[in-house]
Amino acid sequence: MFATDMGNKAYKIVKLTVSIAVFMAALLTFNYASGQKINLTKAQRDSVEAVRDSIRDAKPMYLEAYIIPDSLKFKKIILWNYDSYLNKITQMLKQDTTADYNFHFMPFMKRDVGAEHLGVTGSASRYRNFFLREEIEDFTPFSPYIMYSFTKESHPFYNVKTPHTELGYRGTLLAERAKEESNVHVLTTQNISPAMNITLLYDRWGGKGLLNKESTDNRTFSLTSNFVGKRYVMHGGYIFQSVKRDENGGIIDDRLVLDTLVEPREIPYNLNSASNRLKRNSIFLTQSYGFPIKFSKKDTSKLEEGTAAYIGHSFEYATFYKLYKDKIEESDLTGREYYADKFFIDPTESYDSLRLNKIENRIFLKIQPWSQDAIVSNLEGGIGHKYLSYYNYRPEFDSTEVKMERYNNSYAYFGASGMFRKYFKWDGIARIGLTGYEAGDIGVKANAKFSFYPMKEGIHLNAKFKFDNKSPEPLQRYLYTNHFKWENDFGKTTETRIEALMDIPSFRLNATFGYSLLDNYIYYDKMGEIAQHKGLLNVMAASLNYNLKLSNFHFHNRLLLQLTSDASVIPLPLLSANLRYFFQFTVVKNVMTMQLGADVTYHTKYFAPAYNPAIGQFHVQDEREIGNVPYIDVFLNIQWKKAAIFVKYLNTAQGWPTGDYFSAHHYTAPRRAIQFGINWPFYVK
């Protein structure tokens, strides 16, 4: 049986590799048109010669784009996030394919110190760090899954000199098939011309799980493109995410994990037959065109260096879908008690469907009074319209025609930005709702960055301000399902947030501080019902990331301290930590480097949230605190030429000092297992 499983796995891996190779071969056969000759400086010619960046004919692909900083135009791989409100770059990203970076592959561990999750990769998850939590606007049931995928604002956009492909696998190849975990990553990106790029991405997160009825399959496919030219800039693409999740409602009695060595598959759980199915589609296109404004013949025609104007348009069509199903017989007392014996539509079966169709358009204008590097470089603004069409069950649908709930919201926004050389940058944007249920909503965001250079890589200080006063979404106001129903008249929620960040790359140190003041905060109570807290709440957080090196010994430390004014509404652990300590040595110079060490995650005790499958949300609980137990992985991390490889022995110290390994209320973290991962980039030097 073991040999058969291994053979099937090998066949799947070979089949996937061959398919990708065929796809890349097709891309590489494109016949690219000859480019125009460009007058280059000696430094530019040397750079182009050093990076032979054509795909077929070895013709230089010199990037001329006002949106890309001059210092990056000859870089082999450039990637960034963009803002669909104004079609501008929000942050430049770093392409890191090293073993050190790819060791943590789970999104919440790669970005921070941990998350509340259901124990299986790809399952519902939420950052423990309050300031990193993400909400899907207009369709909150998708929020627990968004960290495994991308929105148009978080998706990376590329410009590459040579084709770049990454293949990744992380999972438990040696585990029995019933408990197997398998995560796959495929990325291929290439430029058709110096300005135009096409990127294809596929991610699969999931596994069977340790317990019964928790199989998870979370997949993302995206096809994106961008064009960064002298005057025209475009970002567009298609993003699809699909989630299939068997729901067991968590284990019934935590003592079977804490005090015994019961086989996980024999531990009883709350729901015998339940599942969630979610889908999300997004088609988007943002484009803008810039033209110089000449007051005299001496004025420059380069957009970067003089007065200019930019006009643009942003479009998105998105669909969201959630289907929850269960079957709870009248004799199933455990299942009925789990939902407090609430059955509003059918006494034994649930089929709760929610859908949203969304169309959003924006038109914007930017004025550049002087140049891109002026202290006031842009004055900008626009108007937008958002059309929403919901399917949300109502009892009258049983006797009348089903009607979609339709909403039309319009809004206006305006902002400004500027910089002073490399020492100071700032930007701000404000949005106000004009019509629809968002009328009167106000949102303000502002950022400032100060940079000093006592050393080459500098010291960078960032300040962020955010103010949001917004109306509850339709699904927060009204919902009717088999186990939950509400019709609320919630008031507007308000958040005032201040954040500060310090980064010292030379010392491998960065620190953050955040403070949030919340009013009328919406959350889910102990029964899973939506509720609104009347009054003010305070959340404060400080983090420190510091990597220390002593000879061949490395000490990577990530610490997070959080305070909440009301843990019954926003429960947070006081301290969370991730410590990765290892010994690094060279096996073959310039060929293979290894790291041997341990990775420890820890958090203090707190009332970690529960999860309710019917509403698909985390909610507060006061039954039992979890935490104060280190979770230790021993690992071997290898950099073999371009390939990054790791082998981990998960939960090495299982049972010490206790067996309290829970990632959320009634949901266990993985037990001892061998996990293997590889990330292999392919590119032309």
C-alpha cells in the first residue's frame, strides 16, 4: 500500500513538472518583434550587456517608464503592489528565493508570529496580530481565507529581464494518505516587451487533516498583466479562488488531546456531515495615461521632470459565493446542541447559500505641478460607483419570486503626495460616500517615511494614520440561514489607528508600534451571533524583529506584545513569539549551504476564539484558555544552488510540558510528522 501511494505521488509530481515544462516551452516560442535602437549611456550599455534580457533574439529590453524609479530600471526582477484608486505603485517588493526566506511558507508565519487557524493549511485563519487582520469588503465570509490568496491590491506585478519560473512543494510526503498534507506553488512570469509583462500563478493549500472530517482544499489561480510605458500604465488580470472544506465543528472534549494518547482519528467531533464551499472571481483593469503640460518651448516632454497630468480609469467585476451544507438527524443530540437546537428553515438539513455580484468603476485625475520628486508632486482625485447585487435568503422566497438585493453606492476621493530626494516621502488620501448606504462614510489614510543614511542601507522611519467611519455591510445587517438569523440596526463603526515602524537593514532589525481606538466595533459573540459593542475599545501592539549572528550561529527573534481593553470582545495573547535558532555551514562553496536548528512558536494563555462553520467566522468564547506551551520544530534547511529545500520534524517535543497544542478553541495544531519542502526557481542568468 505504501509503495502504491508513493508511486501515485511520484506520477503526479512528474505529470505536473512535464505540464509546466510544456507551457514554458510554448511561451518561449513567441516571436518577438524587433525593438527600436535606443541611445544608451555607457553605464546603461554595460548593464544591458551584463543582463542579456531578451527571450529569443538577445535584443536588449531597456525599460523606459515614469512609474518605475531610475535606480530599478536595469534590475533583473522588479515587482510591486499597486493602488487601483490612482494606478500608482504602493510598495516595491523583494523577490527572495533563498532557503532562509522560504523556510516559513505558511502565510501567517512568513509575515508574522502566528495565527488562529483550524489546524490544516488552507483552513479558516486569522492573524493573532490585530493590526494585520484583513477584511474582504462587501463579503466578510471570505475574510478567513484571504491570507492564502490575493486581491488586486495585494497581488504582485512583475517586470523581468528574462523569464522567471518558480516551482514549490511543501507537505508530508511520508504521511499516510488519510493524513497527507500537500501545498503546491507555481509561478511563471516573462516580459513580451520591455514594458509589457504576463504572469501566471497557481497556489494550492490543503490536506486531509489529523482528525476526521476536516479535509481542506484551497486553490488560487491568477493570470495578470501590466504595461509600464513612457506615458501609458496598465494593471489588469483575473484572480480565482476556490475553497472546499469539510467541517467537523471541532472536537467535543479537549481532554482527549490533553490527557490521553487517543489516536486522532478516534477523537469524537461535533458535526458528522457538514461542509463549506466558497468561490471568488475577480476581473480587473486599471489604466492611466500621462501627458506633459508645456508652458514654454523650454519645458521638458518627460513626465518625470516637469508639469504633467494623468487621467485614468479603474474597473472590477467580482463574484463571491458561499454554500454551507449539513445534515443533523433528530437523534444526533451532539450536533443539535452544537447549534443550540436552532433550525429555522429545515429540521435536519441545511443548504445556506450566499452570493454577491459586484461591479465597480472609478475615474480619476492626477496633476503633477512640478516634477515627480517635488515636495508636492501630485494632487489627485476621482469619483467611483459600486453596484452590489446580493442573494440572501428570505422566508418570503418560498412563496414569491426570488429577488436580489441591489445597492448603488457612489463616492468621491482626493489626495496628494510628495517627496524630498531620498530622505522624505509622504502621501494621503480621503474618501467620502455620496449616495447609497455608504452615504456619509469617511475614510482617511496618510503615510510618511523619513530616511537617514549614517550607513549605506540607511535607517527608515515610517508613520501611518488611518481613520474609518463606515456603515455596516448588508450581510452584517441582515442574514437568514438554517441556524442563524438576524436583522440589525447597527450604527456606524469608527476606527482611529496610528502606527509607527522603524527599519535598520544593516542591523537586521525592525520594530513597530500600533494603537487603535474603536467605537461601535462589530464582532461575533459566544453563540456565534453578530453583535455590536457599545462604547470605546483600545488595542495596542508593539513588535520587534531582530536577527543576530555570532560566527556561524544565527538567532532570529520575532516578538509581539499586545494589550486589549476588553478581552471579552477582542481576545489577544499578551505575548507571542517565534524564535528560529540555527547553525549555518557551507558544504560545498558556492553550491550548497545548510542550516541545522530549531524553530519555536509560543504565545501566552488567552481565550482563543472559536470557529462556527455555518457563519464561517471566528467568535469569542470563555470556556477555556489555551497557550503557554512551546511548539518546537527541528529542521534542516538547505540552499542547493538555486533550490531552497527544508526538512522539518514537526512538534518535536510533543507532550512537553503538556499536550495543549491547540490553534483555536477545539481545533488542534499538527502532531509529530516529517514535513518536506522545496522551492526551485528557473531563470536565465
